Amino acid sequence: MSKKYCIFITALFCAFIGVFLVANAAAPDRESSEMENRVLQQLPEIDLGTPAKGFQDGNFFNGKFMRDFETYTTDQFIGRDAWVDLKARTERALGKKENNNVYFADNGTLITRFDQPKDPERVTDNLNYVNNFVENVDIPVVFSLIPTQACIWADRLPEGAPNASQTDLMAQAQGAVTGAVWADVYTPLMEHKDEDIYYRTDHHWTSLGAYYGYTGLASALGYDPVPLSDYTPTVRSTEFYGTVFSSSGVRWVSPDTITTYVPDDGITVVSHTYDNAGNPVEEQRALYVESFLSVKDKYSMFLGGNQSLGVVKNANNPDGPKLLIIRDSYADSLVPFLTAHYSEIHLIDPRYYHLSVKDYVEQNGIDQALVLYSVPNFVSDGNLFWITR
Amino acid sequence: MVFSSLYFLFLYLPIVLLIYYITPLKWRNLFLLVVNLVFYGWGEPVYILLMLFTIVVDYFSGLAVARCKGQGNDRGAKIAVAAALVLNLAILFFFKYWDLVATTLQHVGLNMPVLELALPIGISFYTFQTMTYPVDVYRGDAEAQRSLVNFGTFVTLFPQLIAGPIIKYKELADQMTYRTHSPEQFASGVQVFVVGLAKKVLLANNIGKLWDVYLALPTDQLTVAGAWLGVLAFSLQLYFDFSGYSDMAVGLGRMLGFEFPRNFNYPYISKSVTEFWRRWHISLGSWFREYLYIPMGGNRVQKPRLFFNLFVVWAATGIWHGASWNFLIWGLYFAVLIIAEKAFLGKVLEKLPAAVQHIYTLFLVLVSWAIFAVEDFAHMGSYLRAMFGMAPGGLTNDNAWYYFTSFLPMLIIAVAASTPLAAKLWKRLPVRAVKIVLPVLLLAGLILSTAYLVDGTYNPFLYWNF
């Protein structure tokens, strides 16, 4: 190799590392990544701490500054989305059948892996909390778990892909919670597994899947489900890329369609929270908050996304019973179907609602309660103990 | 700090290279010392004090050795060497092995406190490296270093600080005071560095995920095929991780004008366990040979003493790899094999077909990695039993098949890359083709490594143990 050529190789390498040094310094930092659906690490500030506390109150001598800085460099790396895309494509080209815990399944479907719960004690604890809740309240309680794509669409997974049994966990739940009436949403979902009952790029069920869930809950909750043919489907978006799309790094699948079935006339939704001073705050929402259709997080169109406590009232059915749902976000797309049978549906998310549920039931004249989670959320949730208070 | 990170590649390295080359020659070592300490203290800034202490003590011990020798005081020189070695080993023992000894002694009822101190990064590497200094000065293999800055730079030199190669002082002494910088050297450094980066980020991290699956698998689900697949993945992960780091070290060294010795020489093509250890982590083997085995008499002793020497060296080699008893067993396992090869097995092997020799070596090395990689004894026992046919999950199952097919292209690439095949092909390429292919491959390696680091939730550093 001639000297000239060696200078060329040297310059090539230095240019590569130098260009990104300059570009990263020059490019403005992003608050969050819409593509990945998460907040990005910002540049941390050095805090040396005080000598009296052995400098452990700062972030420098305990290494937190360095760890945050490392996350900052990866989160804010220029062209991050393109790099993530390149990596996922390379993995696929190398014959990998998953990336970042998401399987490349058939029919352009991305399916989050479901592994045996890391902490089996958490599962039994959570089941005990449901039991305690049933004993605490004087109203009938229905309990059900929603299987996810990895269970219902197992036939779309790569051959031999590790996949822990969700039906075993549902059977365990049914057997453990004796005081509640178990509702089977698995069977109707399984019967309709060839329909679009889940999103291909998001972890939730679609409105259609939620409808079949609604039919599975019917006998336990005591209503006659409205036939699907009575509804006129409305397409809300054909450009939905969900959470699994975000976490997978996979950018080559086509988007999902969001459809709704139930009209929202006469339905009001109020979200209850507290301001910083601890005063109750009411926020008006809707069954379908259409503003979310113009952002990435389109599933939040249902009831306006996460909330601590939501109250859905149906003016068309003022004499109907009142239902309380202890739930995760799968309930958001189920609620529209339930409105036909209730005057009020109260939604409590124990991740955020930490007051006594027993008191809430008594003070609001609740007639029935439903505990409804997706299997992965139920076996991993660390907030269910709140419902025993 | 580790090399396979975005802040090293795109922040630390370009800034260090830029300032290094605009700094006048006589200030370059001082600049390196400063940035070495930044590199070293990045995770645990407090340990910079420990490092400075080590530097100062060893610096003065070297001067003391030289002075005693100059006065013809051999006894004094020996005392100075011994004092330096004891102090270095004491620091290493305290930070690395205290908790192991304490927890072990707790089992027999002695109440020793467990300290749970973070292991100073690279302590096993740089301690061994600094220990060569007083010995080399005593043996007359090197002059005592008069400059504290030069000596400090030698001890902390960031390219090989955290994962080797372990360089003897005598190998680097001249380079500390005089070294050349040329585009030829820099360009060859770039090539070795990018190869090392790709080995670590693209091969080791990728294959490592497969090993993690089998390490985490409950032992009642292990299959025979799965256990072997897992240990094969680990053997490739460790090789590419370790040799990748060594390559990056050699490459970075050349960019800064240093020449470090080669640390790996295609170990998996060995035809005997003895040969494997001549090709695996060469700098560690050579350290133990020169500073432990030969001083104990080496092989110029009676057979029983020779076997004793080998056992001591391999026990030390084993426990050097981590503060856990499985590493000791791993070392003794090799002691037995190497003694057997010295005694009779080597002669038998030579008469067998080459394929048998390769299979013999790979089989024993793969078994050794199961001992190395699974620290918990009960778990290790189940894992080895599974490898030898007593797997609760049977011969194979769907999961093993899934992982095998998922990783097959990676495994083929990795196995091919652990042989000299690519290097041979590269040498046969005409110069004109090399000139075109080289920059393309360099850029591809850099771009893909960057992509895997940006989306890198998985980037373990295997040498926290060492």
C-alpha cells in the first residue's frame, strides 16, 4: 500500500468518526421519539454532590451521570430512526425471525414474544389481590383475562418459536379466583382467529376483537350482546402504526386500520384526576377522541388514552345498571360495546388510581364489577395490590 | 469506558486523536495519561485515586530496584521487587477476591464481612502488566523509567487497559519514549480496529443472545442439542468478544504509534489442547510462563515437580479469570489435559488423522466453556449432564430447532470467521482489487456496527469479571 493510499484510508476513518461527532453536536436534541413511542434521554447535568454526604447525593461519583450520558448518546444519535431500521433489516437478512423481542410473523404481523412469567409469585399475588377484592365488595364480580396475539395467532409465528402458554395461565386464574364469575373471552376470539381481531403492529385487540370479547363476557355480565350486523363500521384511520411496530424496529410492514362500530351519540366521558394541590379535576373526554388520529399514538383515540379514573355515561340508557371495570388499556376499545347495557361504566386503572376501590363502589352505587386484563399485563403488573384497599 | 459504544467511537476517539496529533511530541505522553485516566475513571471516578496510587508506588519500586542493582545490592533489589509484587497482588486480591474468600469462609463459620465493592475496570489486566515492570528492571530486561508521566502512561494506556493484550514492560519500554507515527501505521491500525469492532458488535453480541437463551433456560427444559448449541454459541461469543477487543486494542495502539503483540491466533483450529493455549489469549499464557512457570523451574525439573508447577500455573490462570470457584476448576481441568498431553496423549494424538485431532480439541474446549460460563455448581452439573446425553428435555425439541435455524446464518459466518479462511482469500486478492474492496468493507463494518450500537439494548462487557 502506497503512502497516498494509507492517507486515504486514514482520512476515510477519521472523516467517518468526525462527521458524526460534528453532526451530533450540531443537531438539536429531540424530546421524544414518535417512531418509538417514548421519551428520549436529555443531556444530563453534572452534579458533584456535597463532601458532607460523601458526594453520594450527586450524580457524578455514583456513576449515574455517565450512565445517563451513555443513554443520551444512543438516544440522540443523528438519524436514529434510520439506524434502527437498518439494524432490523440486517437481522432479517441474516435469517433472524425476531428483533427486540418481536417475532416477524406471517401476514405482515409483528407479535411480541410471550415468555413464561419471570416472577411466578407475582402471578399468585395478583390472583390473591383479585380474591381479596371480591371479598371486600358486596357486588358480583366477573373476572377475565384476554389472550394476546402470541396465543390466538400462534399459527402465524415462526416455526418452533418459543411461546409460553397463555391458556395455562388463564386456567390457573380461573381456578384461583373462586369468588368471581370467570368469563371466557378466549373461545370466541379463537373461533374468529382468521379475522382482523388484533392489530398487526400494536399489542391491542381491534374493535372487532373487542366485540368478540364482549360476546364472551355477555353471559357472565348478564346481557344479550348486540349482533355485529346491527352496527355500521366506520374506518377511523388506515395509517396506524402501533407499539409493537415501535419496539420492533421493523419498518417494512404496512399500517393497521382502526375501525369503530358503536355510535357515540349520547355518550359522555369524564376523566377524574387531581391537580398538583390535590384538588379533584374533571376532564371532558369522548368515546372517540379524534385528535389522536393525527398523531402516532392513534389507539388513544379510544377514550383518550390512559387515565386513572374514567366515567362513561350513556344518556340513552339512564336506568341501566352501573359497571366498574378494573382494567388495562384493552378495555378502552371494549367500552363502546358495553355502553348499550349500562347507564354508567366506571374505569379504574390501578397503575394510577390508588384510593380505596371498596369505598368507590359504595359511594357510587356500583352494581357489578369486572376485572379485565390482558394476560401479559396481568402476570407482570405490580399495582394490583391497590384494588384490595 | 468500553470501545464498543457510541460515545467512545464518536466522541472520545475523534477528540483524543485530534488533540493527540496537534500536541507536540514531547507532550503527547502527558496528554495520553490524562485521557487514559478519563477513560479509566468513566465508570468509577473514585478509582482514579487507586490508579494514581498504583502508578506512584510501582514507579518508585522500579527506581529502588535500579538503584539497589546499581549499588550491587541484590538483596535490596529483591526486596523492592517483592514489595511491589506483594502490594499489587494485595490490591488485586482485596478488590477482586475478598468477597469470594469471605463468603466461602462464612460457610465454615468465620464471620468475614462481604464488601460488594465494584471491581475497578481492567484491574486483572493492568495489575499483571505493572507487575512485569519491577521484574523486568531487576532482570535487566529494561531500564527503570525515570519519567513518572511515561510510566503512568504505560500503566494506564487506554487501548489495552481493560481487556488486554497484557503487555510486558520490556515490550513497551522503548515505545514509551520513542515511537513513530505514520499514515501506513495509522491505516493498518484502522483496518485491525474495524475488524475488531465488527467482531465484537456484529458477531459476539449477536451470537451472545443465543447463549443467553440457554443460560437462562430452566435446566428441566434443556435438550442435548440445545445444550451443545448454547455452548457453541458461548465459545464463539467469547472468542469474538475477546479477540475483537484485542484487535481494537492493537488497532488503536497503531493509531497512536504503538505496536502491541498479537493476542489470538485462530485458537479453534488447534489440534491439541496444548496448541489451543498457544493460540488463545497468548499474552496471558506468555505472562504466566515468564513470570511464574519459569521462575518455578519450568520444565527443567523432575516430573513430579513439573506436574506440580503446571498445576500451580493453571490454577492461577483459572482463578485469574474471575472470583468464582468454577474458574479454578476450569483451570485445573486444563492442567489435567495438558499434563496428559505432555505425558503420553500428545504422542498418541499425532498419529491420528487431523480430523480426529480437531474434534478431540474442540470437544474438550467446548466442555471447558460450559464449566467456565456457568458459575453456579448445581446449574453447571445439570448443563454438563445435558451435554452428555442426560437432558430432561430429550435429544432436541422445537425450540432448539427454532434457535438453530434462526441463528444458522450467523453460526456459519462466525465459524468461518474463526478460521484463517478469510485472511487467506484476502491475501490472494490482487492489489488493485484490495484497493477497491478495502474501503467498501471498512465503511460497511463501521456503518453496520453503528446501526447495531444505536439499537443496542444488548452490548455486554464480559471482562467485568477479569
